[in-house]
Amino acid sequence: MSLRVMVLAAGRGTRMRSDLPKVLYAIAGRPLLAWVLDAVAGVSPDETLVVVGHGADRVTEVLPAGVRAVVQEPQLGTGHAAMTALAAMGEVAGDTVLVVPGDTPLLRPETLRALVEALPGVAAALLTTRMPDPAGYGRVRREGGRVVGIVEDRDATPELRAIDEVAVSTYAFEGTALAAALGGLARDNDQGEYYLTDAIGLLAASGPVRGVPVADPAEVQGVNSHAQLAEVAAEVRRRINAAWMAAGVWMLDPGRVYLDATVSLEAGARLYPEVHLEGSSTVAAEAEVGPQVFAVDSTIGPGARVWYAVLRGAEVGEGAQVGPFASLRPGTRLAAGSKVGTFVETKNTTLGEEAKAPHLSYLGDATIGARSNIGAGSITCNYDGYQKHQTTIGEEVFIGSDTMLVAPLTIGDRAVTGAGSVITNDVEEGALAVERNEQRDIPGYSQRRANRHAARETED
Ligand code: UD1
Ligand code: CA
């Protein structure tokens, strides 16, 4: 006897009103479907099939190894999706076939396990729950307590619509019984589709079918609209943040911290509001992040301070400071104790230990040695309109304010550049490079200018 799973994910998700297949919408950085497949993997099935259709290629791309896609074309309803998967499974007599919708990301493996364990002795078992607002869900019909069928919301009479026990598209079937029931499905409903829900009514007519209640309706909340996606994402966020706080992370306001499931944090990390950490980002102990930080695939070292900043593919070393108002683009590496301050942008740039660029700079394709200081307004002119060029600055260099560093350029250790200089040639170690005209003073200019202005006023 094997445990086989079919995940239904071929629908177009009409209520999302978008071309992106519904199951690919991200929750905490991972597609909806990935969350469902995690729960499925938790019951260690012998086989997992995903029924794909709308956006089949894109959905197939996100499937983990060992999970097979089966294409349903055209998509004639959930019953038809199950027929398509069953045909791909081959012989299933005596096996347990678990059916799971691709759009319920909060489902837990424990619940799927309970469903599988309810099957022996009956042809089918199904998850049910009581929804405060059951609109849109199939209602579970019972007679004398026994499940006798499911009626879809759109096909239900007002009396049936009043039932608050709903079916949530999650079933366990004995293989032969499923095959027989699918063979009996018709399309005589409001949408002209094959409804998998009708399989329950057909099987209940010849033997008992078991309902397995789920206490918390949130667990089986489907994502059919953007509003439901936002609700489910908020719940996932609550769980992720609660887990990190339990692991020793400080959050001033966990309702305003947005962490991908793929991010990792050390105990003692401190997160202020409006922090978004995505992809492979990490934050080490005693680092302070936020308010207002958006970081993708970036690492923030121990004791670093990052606020009001955007980081993409950046490494912030131990005790380094970033912001407020800094943009760290891919290839940025800040060594321990370095600083990228206010209105500074970096790209493909390394700052050595304790090197500083405190104000108003663009540093692209540059290497800056330890303890060097980049004065306010200084810029690497790394692009000549055709190619990017490298700037190499040694250790303990003092770049005066508003220096234009025209790359390719090498500046030796302990060199100095005069404020306002346009540096086009390499500067040797310890030298001062200054490039600007001599200052000219014109005595009495201000008074003469005021007199000229007063004379014009009298003429008018
Ligand atoms: C379905 C159930 C309903 C249940 C509800 C919530 C039916 C007829 N209705 O309605 O009783 O209360 O789920 O769980 O089953 N899909 C396919 N191929 C298709 C159509 C759908 O693979 O041809 C997939 C969808 O991608 C989705 C799942 O099946 O993941 C459910 O389809 P959906 O359209 O969301 O059904 P509901 O209207 O929510
Ligand atoms: Ca649904």
C-alpha cells in the first residue's frame, strides 16, 4: 500500500485578475505552492504529482526534485484535475490517494496525517471546518450526523447556504473508490465543470465517508483573491516573527517587520520597524537594522548599524555603519568599522577597515584601503560612456571634498587630494594632488555691486 498525493494547481485563479498563476504568488518570498508542498512532504508520500495547467511551464519550474508535474489541458474543474492526475498515477488499487489544493499554504502536515489515518474502513475522508463566513466554499451536507455530500456555494439553495461546515478540497481516498467515483462525475452544474466534491456524494451513497474536522479555519483558508492572499501572508509573517523573537531577536514592532522565510538572524539582532529582509539576507548578533531598510541577498555583520537604506547583494562587516539614506548595490563590501553615510551610493566597491565615505558620494568599481576618508561630494567617474573603469585607493588616503576621481585611477597610500580637484592621473604614495585655478580676490566688489543695483532702482 502506497501513499500518493495529487496537488491541484492548474486553475487560472480568475479572482486574482492577473496573468501570474495563483500558486506562484509569493508568501514570505516563497510561492504559495512551495508552502503546500512542504506540508505534503511532511507526511512522507511515496509519490507526489502536481496538476498544472494555467501557466504550466512557470509552475513546473518551481517544483522540487522528486515532484512530478501533470498537465491538465483544458481545465474542466477539480474533478477533471483529479482524473488527469489519476491517469498519470497508473494502478492505485489499495493505495491511499491524498488530494490537496495548491492554494491553502497554512495547512499543517499533522492535519494531513490525521486525514490519512481516518481512511481505513471507509472509501473517503475529507477535511471540514466551520467558517464564520462560509461564502464561496462547498457546504458539507449531513444526514443523522453522516456526511452525505458537498454542495457548491453557487449551486446551493438558501437553506444549504446557511450551513457553516465547509469542505476545503482536501481528501483522502482509497484508490479504487476514487477511480470509480471520478468515472461517475457529470458536468450538470452552474459552471459546467467536473466537481471533485461530487465524488463525496457518490461514495457516500454506497458506504460511509468520514469528515475530519479542523479546529482553526485559518489553517485551511484558501487563497482565491488578493484580500485572502494578504490575510494568509500576514499570518505567515506573524509566525515567522514570533519564531525569531523566541530565538532571541528584538523587534520594536513585529507587525512592521517583513522577513522572507529564507532569511536568517542571530540571537541579539535588533530590528526596528519597516525592515524588509529578502532572499538569502542575514543579520548577526547586536546588529541594529532599521527603521526603513530594504535588503535583498545581503549580509549584515555583528554590531553593524544600518538605517534608512537599500541593500542589494551587499556585505556589511562587523560594526560597520550604513545610512541614513544610503544605497548599497551589488558587489558592495564594507569591512569592519567602515562607514557609508548619508546620500552615498556604492556599487562593486570595497571599503577597507575603518574607511569612511560619510556624505554625498557615488563610489562605483572602486577599492578603498583601510582608514581612508572620502570627503563629502566626492565621486568616482567610473563610466566614460562606453566602459566601466576601476579606481584603486590605498590606505589612509584623504580624498578632499568634491574630488572627481576619473577612472581608471590609482591613488597611493597616504596621498591627499585637494577639495574640488578633478583627478585624472595616478597619484603617488604620500603626495598631494591638487587640480584647480588659483583663487583671485577683487577688493570692494560687493559695495560696487550694491551701488549699481541702487542706481537702477532710481531710474525705474
Ligand atoms: C473548491 C471546492 C469547494 C471548496 C473550495 C475550498 C470544487 C468544485 N469546489 O472551490 O468545495 O470549498 O475549493 O477549498 O472542488 N484546479 C485545477 N484544475 C481545475 C480547476 C481547479 O487544478 O480545472 C485547482 C485550482 O488550481 C485550485 C484547486 O483546484 O488549487 C481548487 O480550485 P478553486 O478554483 O480554487 O476552487 P474553489 O472555487 O475554491
Ligand atoms: Ca480555492
